[in-house]
Amino acid sequence: MSQLIALVDCNNFYVSCERLFRPDLSNKPVIVLSNNDGCVVSRSKEVKDLGIKMAVPVFKVQDLVKQHNITLFSSNYSLYADISARVMSTLEEFTPHLEIYSIDEAFLDLTGICEKDSNKYGQQIKKTVLRTTGIPVCVGMGPNKTLAKLANFAAKKWAKTAGVLDLSNTQRREKLLRIVPVGEIWGIGSRTAQKLNQLNIHSAWDLASQSPDRIQGLFNIVVARTVLELNGVSCIDLDLSPANKQQIVCSRSFSRRLTDVTTLSQALAEFCSRAAEKLRQQNSVTQCISIFIRTSPFNPQEPQYQRSASIHLTQATQDTRIIINKAQQLLKEVFKAGYNYQKCGVQLSHIQSATTHHQIDLFSVQANELITENTALMAVMDNINRRFPKKMTIAATSFDKSWKPKAELISPNYTTNWQDLLKVK
């Protein structure tokens, strides 16, 4: 039985989520902005046709925004996460084996499910997701993940595919590989693509025609596996149980420049709280805490300064209090007065499972008589924060929130907040 893998990818996902509750914006130019309303992170087709690129600072395209009456939105991650969960729940109806690859993508193992007419099954997936969630998707299929990803790229790019393409057929596969640039292949970054171009490898077909051993000698085993996958060999299995994160980073740019250590420490404490909660969600502990602060690199008129610092813990932890305490110690070491700070953040690394046996600390109680690790307290704190996400944030010392990133154009939380539910008259 031939393997068949599908990649279902939501079209312009953030924009599609916003349009879901704003049907008046259908077929009109829409942009979703990054944190602090700074850069373009999602574009409707109409915006792409205007030549506006991904990640461009919005101030650089303000003339086009006004000229074409482009609607702008701040990122509404609560809304996007909830809609994503609904999409993934719908996809689970089509396969027993699903890998959620990102917030708007998932791999499906369709082996033995739609042997007779894969295109019809792909159209069924596409129509069902649209009907049940309102989100348009494209479906790419192939004998492995790389070809499924490539098929999805083609399904999005060429309208004649009707949003569904299967590359199991070798003739159809060769036809597509000959016209797709090598840089569009999954796993081939811009630097690798440049090196391949220097070797006169410009298309996906050029790469597929290479010897895997030669490519491995010139690059690495990852690119060699890509060569094999382009030829229909499956080298990358579906990850049905994604591994826990080995690093957790939480950082934000500020809506205004911070100059004093007190406000900076308040912001850092909130980032530590978020990072620690993510750590506990995957039942892990960290043994290394790093922080960084920096001024804006885009304002050369101001004095520039950036520093980072790390600390290795003798005992791994997931306790928010300990992480905040260590981060504040590091901040005192790197902070310098006289600078306008634009961003700070925390990184947790050397992460391992909380169930792993660790060296026990001889001193289980600190000088302030607090237990150094209190998992029960952390569980209660997480439950309260989940129940009252807007009303209360425990374990963050931040009271002045004026530094928080701007989100002046954010839409209501239509699906996660009772007050924001749409009223039908």
C-alpha cells in the first residue's frame, strides 16, 4: 500500500480569522500587524497583489494603506488559537494520524483511506473545514511530507488546482519540480538556496536529480534526505507526539522607551511568569535562566546598548518565584542608567522533564522561609490565571502596564469572551 501524506494549510490564517466575523471585508485588502502594531505578519490576497511584503514595517507602506483603504488589525492571538483548535478538531475526523505542524498547518496520514480518488477526498476536507469553521484551506498530497508541502505550495499558487493537488503521480510531480525554484522546497533556507544556485541547482528538479551522497558531502544529511523525499522516498515520519520545547523564550518590544530599572524589572517579571507557565504546561523544569535588555537598533541617533546574562541553577525549577528572583538578580548586573530601553526578555534552557530524578538541594528552605519549590502553589496559581486571564495575573510584580505593546486595532475575542459574543438581531 503506497503511503499518502496530506498537508492542510489555512489560507492567510490571521486575516481569515478576522474576516470570519467581518464578512464586509471579504475580497477587500486586510493586514494583520505584529506585536506593538509594528510589522505586517498576515496579508490578504488583495494586499499581496499590491506588492506589500511580509514583515515590512507598517509605517513604510502607510501611503498604500491610505490609497487602497487597507483595513489594519492588531494580532488577536486568543482568537487565532481558538479558531486553530476548531480547524484541527475538524481535521481529526479525516484521519487517525494527525500531526499539528503549526497554528495553521497540519499533516494527515491518508494511507489506505482514499486510494481510489485522493483529489475528491482532498476537496471534501477543504469543503468541510470551510463549512464547519469558516476558514479556507488548501490541501497538498504526496508520498511524503516534503512532496505534500510542495503540493500545497502549488495548490495555493495556481487556481486551476482548485486548492487541492496530489503529487503521487510521477509525471505530474516531475512537471511541477521543473518549474518550482529550489528555495521554495520545505527545509531549504535562503542561504542553502544561494549555495545550491552557485552549484547550478536552481529548480526542485535540479536538486532531485543530484546524488544524495554528494549533497550530504556538500551540505548535510538534512538536505540529502530532501533529495530522497523529492524522489518519492519517505524519510521524515509524522510526529504524532511533538517533543517538548528545549528552549522557552518570552520577550516583547515596549510601546514606549523604558529608562528606569524598576519599570524594566516589572516587565521582566511578567515575561518570567509567562515563560514559567509554559514550562509547567509541558511538565518540565529549567536549569538555566538567561535575560537580555537592549535599546532600539533602528534609532542610531540614540546611544546604543545591549547586554545579556545567564545563571545556571544548582537545582532545576519550574517555580515562578525562583525564576523571577534569579532574573531580577541578572537584571541588576546588566542594567545601565542613561539608556532608552526598547526590549527585554527571558530565556529558559537546559529544560528537562519534571519526572526526571534530580539532585536534591540540601537547603530546602530559603532565608525568607519560603519552600524553594512549591508545585501545589504553582498549580493553584495557573488555575486562577486561566480562569481570570484579564482580571488577575498572579506572580507578576507589574502594576504599571504603560510599557505594554500597543494593540490599538485589536478585534473582540468573539469566541473566548462572553462579553464579546456577537449578538444576532
